[in-house]
Amino acid sequence: MKITEDDVIEALELFTRVPSFILRRWARGRTNLASKFRSQIIEGYSQLSESDRERVRAVLQMDISDIQNILEAAHLKTGKKQLGILADPSSRNFIEINLGEIRNILSQEFHGD
């Protein structure tokens, strides 16, 4: 499954819930947000359709550079600051940390889903 900027735009609400100045601080600090939201991740994933789960799995397998390129394209289309923050190369470690944690959470809870 190929993930595009249109997929990001479709899920824009997930990216814009957090004010940009807070997201910037978390990204700079390489905060592991996924560990803090473990129960919400588990609950949210359990409620997804199989198609949406497939999208999540596709993102979790992607290279961070590809993810950031998609985020940049979505940022250019929407102008949303949060997407620009995540697309910035300085946010790479933040994304790696959080995607890694999400992988761990899902593998523990859903055993190979």
C-alpha cells in the first residue's frame, strides 16, 4: 500500500490537535509521546477498520525520509505548521522514536497483526 500526502491530509485532524509551538518543543526534545499515550493507541488501533490498519502498518514500515517527504508535500498543500515541523529534518529522531514505540506497543498488544 502506498501512502501519499492525500492520506496525511485526510488524517489532518491527528496532526493539528497539538498546537505547533508545543509540537516543536516535543520534536526538539525528542519526546516519546507514544509511550505516554499507550492506552489511547491501543484503543484507537483496535477500533480501526482492516483497511485503516493496513495503512498504519504501511506507515510503520516506511523509511523516515519517505514519511518526511510526504509530510512536506502535505504541508505545501495545506500550509499547516504542524506538518512543516514534522517534515523538517531536525524532527527525524522524534519520528523514529515515536514510530518505534508504536511498533512495540502494537506488536505486544496485537501479536503480529
